[in-house]
Amino acid sequence: MARLSLANLLGKAVEDSLVVPKALLAEATRPVTQEDVSAQAAVTARPDVRAGKARVAAARAAAQEPLARYFPDLSFHGTAWSTNEAGFSNQSEDWSLGLGLTWDLFDGAERNAARSEASARARAAELDQTNLERSVATDLESARVGLETAQASLMQVNESVTVAERNAAEAAELYRRGLVRAFEVVDANVQTFTTQVERARSQFALALTFLNLRAALGLDPLGEVPAP
């Protein structure tokens, strides 16, 4: 079920496999440079920022609409009819065209009120957009720090796994020579298993923080820029 949900999210088929995503982890463990977390590139790529710019443009256009109400309204109408019985007028067809011009000289200041309201909404949209674009840099920095923390944690856990595996091998060799009890061997194997589980958790946390960084950059989980 989770695989189907992931395929629906990515919009592509996902192979039924539980292998470790080595390519993703390899990319997540490399150092993060300033070029990787460019706020300017993120502002251009992020869908929420692009959507905000569209909302601002729409609000500005809506604020211009009340000004058009100062111009007269032009209307056009036409009628035509035809009959197979001419009658007394001896006419079987007739038509008419008309133009109408309506100009409201005074509307109780409704146009001014609508203009003020629409301008206020446009200004609010602009401020929201400015705040959103300003927060991009904060999102990137938070994601970068989280990724570096996850990288350091994984390095520490990898060292713990190496030490635990070496201790387990030494305990097995000493047990073979009769120098330690079986309890020491079992305890060393448990410690190895515990550190391996912790390494898997650290790898998961690293991959998750790396995906968060991609999201902050405006990329999809596969590292590609979403289509406009």
C-alpha cells in the first residue's frame, strides 16, 4: 500500500524493492556548498513562490477593474424575423439594430470603495509574497544545518558499527580459544545488531533531511524542477 502511495505521489511506477537507496545516500553524504543552496535559484524554482507571484499579479489586475467603471457602458442588440405570411404590410422579413450607451455619473462612491478594497488586497498579497520570498533563505539554511547534523550523526554511528563488529569478531575468536564465555560473544553480537539498527535509522534520517533540502530548493523528490 505504501508503495502504491509513493508511486501516486511521484507520478511514476516504483519497483517493489526494499534495497537501500545507495545513490540517494551517496548524494546526501557529500558536503553542501553555497552553490547548492542558492536562495535566488530556489525563489525561481519553488512552486509556492511562483503561485504567490501569480496571485499578486491577479490582485493587481483586480485593483484596476474599478477604474474601468468610469467609462460608459456600450451595448449592442439586434433583432430579425421572417414569416411565410406577409399580411397587410406585404413584408415577410424585418430586422433592426440598436446601440446603447450608459454612463453613471454618480454611483455613491461605490467605484472608489471597490478600488480601495481591491488595492488593499493587492497590497496584502504583495506583503505576503515578500515574506514568502524572504523565508526561502531561512528554509534553505535550516535544511542545510539539518542535513549537516544528520551527516555527522551517520559518521558517528558508522564508527560505532565498525567498533562493534571488531569487538564481535574478537570475542568470537577468544571464545574459539576458550578465553571467554559464550555470554561475552552473545553480548558483542547484540551490541553489533544494536549499532546496525541505529545506522539504518541514521540513514533514514539523512535521506529525509536531504529530501527536505530538495523541497526547500523547489525540487521534487527525484531532484528535478517541477513543470510550471
